[in-house]
Amino acid sequence: MKIGIIIIFRNNESSIRVENLAKHMRSTDIVKFCLVDNYSSDNTLQLLHEIKEECLDKVEIVEIKKIVSESMAKRAGARYLSSNYNLKYVGFINLGSVQNKGHDLERILKQITQNDNYITDLKTLIDKNNTKQNFIKGVFSIVDSIKEINKKYKSLKPSI
């Protein structure tokens, strides 16, 4: 079963390296990515479309036409994924929050996509911690999950 990952962008043009992000997204067949543009005023949306062109069926884009909160952007991505794909697991990353904490999206994606066992452990952790029946309320934080799993994978610790 695939896992969905929502990545929320807002004016992140300077930190999007299309080739690197696309490489990580193409490297897995068990993750469906939903890139949400939260009404960026820079070139972010164009860069997201470039990523989609390189990844084709692994990436979807949701464009929000006005600035909304993180929870509303996450909900828009979750609704899109639940309407179009049969996914049991959906996580999210807010690029702005990740960068404010000094983390790197590429390292997070690399850690998630390089090891299928890591995804299996992620699903197990979600099943253990998620008792919510509502799909949208059950969307989990990728960064928090990685921190939890890294207790098991001490050798894989990224800078998060």
C-alpha cells in the first residue's frame, strides 16, 4: 500500500532545487507526493510544476488561491489525495516550519525514500499511535515520525 506525503510550500523559490527533489521523489514507488502551493507570490508554483514534469505520476500539485493556515493547506492536500487515491497513510511536511527549525527537505526525503523498511516502520508507528477514524484528522507529521523512528535507527539520524 502506498503512503501519501503532502509538502506545503509558500514562497520557497530560493530553497527548491528541482533536480534534487525530483530525484528523491522518483526513487520510490511506494510514496505519492502532493505538493501544495499556499498562494506563493514568487516562482514557487512554477518550480513545483517542473518537479511534477520530471516525476509524472508520482507527484500531484494543489494550488491554493489565497493564503491559508497550515492546517487548511494540509487539509486541502489530504482531501485531494483521499478523493483521487486509495491511501491509508498520509503525512505532511510544512517546508516553512522545517526550514525555520534548521532542517533540510532534501535530507528528509532522502531518509524516507532510501529504505523501504523505514516506510514499513513508519506505517507501524502510525497504526500504533493513530486511533482517529477521520482520514483528514489522521494526517501525521513526517518530521515528528522521523524523530520517533530514529530512536530505532540511530545510524540514520538526519539533521532533524
